[in-house]
Amino acid sequence: MTKRKQKPKNQHQAISKKSPSLSSGSASKTLSKKKSKRQFVSIIRSVMVLVVLVMVGGAGITALNNIYDTNHDLSVIGQGIPTVVQIHDPQCQLCVRLRSNANAAIARIADEDILFRVADVTTPEGRSLQRKHNVPHVTLLLFDKDGKLNRSLNGVKTDDELHQIFLAHINRRANRS
């Protein structure tokens, strides 16, 4: 008995039976193209995320720089609003604690009533103010609205103590007006 060949039911079966490499080759090409496309999309997404992060980071750095400039702007002394200036060394832990306490105390008072600035002794402006008033770091200088030094506080104080001192400083100004 001889074996009879069965006829394929459709042309695709005929091609795949005649040349199995052809069908698996085009399938692997299709898979390869899909994989390549996914990798490309993944790379594009990664680049977009990176661009956004760089932009956000740049905006954050700019905002921090603006805050630094505002907090260290000593030209506001004597410009019509009482000003508290901390003589500050960024490497000094006591200075860091005093600054934190002073910021907390100032935050409880309206902005238009009193200003808080930092004279960083590592900068020429900060060092100059420190020398002018002959005070050590960890010191707060309380200036009236005209820039006259009313009081100097040395050492770390709690935010509650500072709040009371700052209110008295503002009230002293109000009583003179």
C-alpha cells in the first residue's frame, strides 16, 4: 500500500508545509519589529520623563535661589518695617536651631509688621554687618523701621520666647508712632 498525500485544506497550510522556515521567519520578523517598536517607545518615554525632571529640577533650583536671595537681602533694614536680622553661620548647629526658632516665631506675626533676614557670615555682606555691630554668630539684631538697632539677643531662644520678644519690638514701634 502506498501512502497517499493529503491535499492541504487551504493555501497557508500548503506554504507552511512546503517551507516551514518561511512562516516561522516572517513570524520572527514580526515579533522582532514589535519588540523593536516597544523598545523605541520605552526609550522615548524615558527621554520625556528625563526632560520633565530636568525642567522641574531647574525650576526648583531657581525658586530656592530666589528664596535665598530674599532671606539674605539686608537692604530692607531701615525701609519702614522693623527687621530682625540673624547673624548666622551655616556650619553652626546653634545658629541653625536659632534660625528655625526665629522663623517659627516670625511665622506667627503678619508679614507687614516685621521682617526676618539672615546675615550669613560666610558672605561679605553678612560678615560686614556682623563686624559693624561687633556681635558673634548665634545673635539676633532687632532694628526699628528706620534701621536703628534697638536690641541684640545672643544665644538660642525658644520660638515662644522669640515670639514674645518680637511682639514687644513691634509694640514698641507702635507706641512711638
